[in-house]
Amino acid sequence: MEELRDKILSRQKKEDNEIFKDAKVSILGCGGLGSNIAMMLARSGLGHINLYDFDTIEYSNLNRQNYTVSEVGQRKVDATKNRLEETIPYVEVKAFNEYIDEKSLEEIIDTCDYFIEAFDNKESKIRVFDYFVNREGKYLFTASGLSGLGNLEDVKIKKFNNITMVGDFFSKPEEDGLYLPYVSIMASLEALECLKKIREDYYGR
């Protein structure tokens, strides 16, 4: 398996591959953001991924989420886990079919240091943001404003102590719709900022 991993990651820096191999990230939500972020992290060599979602796949998800027609009706965490393991067989994936609220956050907060918020609704985003504010040693990557076809010049990255936010911070799904090209930009930025933080923390120790 190690030989396979080396072949797949041969275009990346060996030092980064070693850092990411032991890193663990929890992804909260497996929709348009989370299902794509999970694959990006796995392809980047991340060794351990925890998936959290309580939803099942619907036809309306297929325009932007990393699923197929044959997977409609399946649990999102299970379908994402299967896809990751089939594509990148050396990644350890744990799937949890559960709703994330303050109680569940208390239960999972000590399982890793890096968390990616990937919810579709504003209330869940606010709940997770409030929970992580100034929580020492725990890092949250979150997105706000990712609907429509968007403009790159509107996309910003904001950092508040232990929280990194990406997005345009104003577009609204109910008005602008949700399209994969723009959603995937936000997913890419969340994954990118998370990987950079993992590497930064490694060298900062």
C-alpha cells in the first residue's frame, strides 16, 4: 500500500506527503462542499478523514455533489467513504451518520484538531462557528457565500484566530441558485487552507 501511495503522490513534495500521511481532518457535512473536499484531501495524501452527515442522496444533489444516479437514496457518508476508498485505497475513512449539534460537537471535538464546516444551511454554519470561536488548539475552516455563478474578485479569505473563512460572504442560494463551478472554488479553498495549516503546524512545532 505504501508503494501505491508513493506512485499516486509522486507529483507532490515528499516532505508534504509525509506530513499529510499522519494528519486527521473531520468534515462536517457531505454535500456540495464536503463530498468534494473529502476527495481533494484524499487525493492530496491526507491519511485520516472523518465524515459526518445525516442526509441521503437526492437527484437535486447531483448537479454539484460528488455522487452518481446509482447512489441516489444512499447515505451520503457511506457513499463518500466508498468513493474515497475505491479511488485512494490507502486513506483511512470513518463515516458517522449523525446530525451535528452542540452535543455531538462536544463528543467529537477531541477526536482531531482540524475541522471543515461544509453545511448547506446558515443555522448549522453559525452553530459550528460559535462553538469553535477562540477554542484553543482546534481549527475550523468554513465557507460563507458560495451560490450562483459568482465572480472570483469577490472571493475572500478571512482569518480570525483559529477560524479561517472563505467565500464572497453575500450571495444567497435561495436567490442565486447553486452551481458546481462556484461551489467547487469554495471547496478547493477550504481544502487548501486546511492543508496549509496542517503543514504550518508541523513545521511550527
